[in-house]
Amino acid sequence: MPFFKEIKNIVFMVVIFALAATLVAVSVMFALRGSKLNDKYVSMRKELESTKESLAAVENEKNTVESELENERKERQRLEQENAGLKTEIEQLRAKKAEEEAKKLNQQKPQTPPPATKVCYLTFDDGPCENTLAILNILARYNAKATFFVKGNSKCIDYVKNIKDAGHAVGLHTYTHVYEQLYASDAAYFNDLNAVSAAVEQRIGNVKLVRFPGGSSNVVSKKHCLGIMTRLTKSVPEAGYAYFDWNVDSGDAAGYNSEKIIEAVLSQASKKSGAICVLMHDIKTSTTQALPSVIEGLIQQGYYFDALSHDSYGFHHGVKN
Ligand code: ZN
């Protein structure tokens, strides 16, 4: 019996020992696994840290590039402003030079006053048109001669023959009347002048009277070509033409009605002591309506009517460009 008891004890001991050993082995296993996980965790954290650092570096670089770009933008803006300032300065200098040249030109050719004779040159610009025939009828009624500065691209250009046949003068105004085209350069002006000249010549022969669109004193041309009027008022006469401005403005181009046209012409004429040249436009019906009273009023003031010729007084305004 004691022998069996001894065996039982030994078995019990062995089982206990085995259990203890298993427990130790499992603990060691878990401890090892835990340490591996910890290592992995540490390395991941390190990786995360370094990723954060490189992100911060990229962010810094982005900020630097952005501030550099901003600086460049400001610098460009400053240069652009400087450039605009210089351009304006150049424009001003050019305008001043053109003005001085114009002054010099006017000083060289002092304007003689209009002839003392009370001759009236009625002038009609921008036609011919349908209205021109009505104007010719009115002029015929008073036996008054006038001058028509025509537009070459008018669809009624054939009326230049009616004008000439009625004893009036035909002058060249422009082919297109488009300022930015005809005042783009000296060559552009002469192209336009040659075109209107050819259109008239093929119908009634050569014509050498000219009226500049806007007159020789126009400043609109300044926008398109500086100093062009200073040059054209020399080169156009040198090419054999005589150009004419006016000293009485009917205001019809500004939209005056017939009463205002009559009042404008008669009041301006009454202040002149000699020859007058009246600016009108045959394309305006208000002008046609006003014409009989204009003629009668001028006759009352002692004027007689004539057509311009190459040697007539030019009524030059004086150049401003
Ligand atoms: Zn005109």
C-alpha cells in the first residue's frame, strides 16, 4: 500500500512539473512575442515621425516658393507700372514736339485775314446723297454757287456730275471717312485721297480741292498718328492740292435743327467783316430745310455766293496735331 501511495505521489509530482513547465514555456513565448510587437510599434512610430518631418519640410519649401512667386509678381507689377509711366512720358514728349512743330509751321506761314469782299462760300461735306439734288434745286433758285466736298464711297457718287453741270465746285473730302483708317499714317491718308480722287476723276475729270475730315485743326488724328496734320498740311499742297477749312460752322454735324442752323450761320456771319466759308453737310435734311433762310439772311447781310477754286482763300484753322 505505501508503495502505491509513493507511485501516486511521483505521478502527481510529474504532472505538476509538466504543468509548471508548460506555463513557463507559454509565458516565455508570450514575452518574446510581446517584445517583437513592441519593436514593430517603435519602428512604425519612428517611420511616422520621419514622414511628419518630411511633410513639414515640403510645407516649408512650398511656403518659400510661394513667397518667391509673390515677390516676383510684385516686382513684375512694379516694372509694369514703371513701363506705363515711361510710355506716358514718351507720349507727352511726342505730343509736345508735334505741338511745337505745328506752332513753328504756323509762325512760318502767318494767316492772312480773309479777303474784305463779302463773298460767301457755302460748302457741303460728306455727300453726295439723295438730299444733294434737293440742295442743288435750292441753290439754283437763288442762283447761288457752292462747293461740295464729296465722299468717294458714296452710293450716289454719280451726282458729282449733276453738281459740276450746275456750275458748282467739287472737292475731295475722303473715300471712307473712317478716321482711324485714313489718319493711320501719311501713306494711309494719301491712299484714301487717291481713291476719292480716282472715283471723282472717272466721272468729271481731275479735281484738286481738298477738305480734311475734321478740318486741318482736328485733334482726333492725334490718337491715330502724332503730327500727321502738321505733315499733311505741307505734303497735300505740295502734291498740287489746295485744302480748305471754314470760318462759319452751321452746327449741322452736331445735330442742330434747322432753326439752330439758321441762327448759328447768320450770327457768326454777322460778326465777320469779309469773306466767309460755311461748313454744312448735304447728308442732313435739317440743312436742306435751313438752306433757303440761310441764303436769304446772308443776302440781307450783303453777301454774294461763289464756288471755291484752287486760288481761293483757304480759311485755314491752324494745325493742332
Ligand atoms: Zn466730313
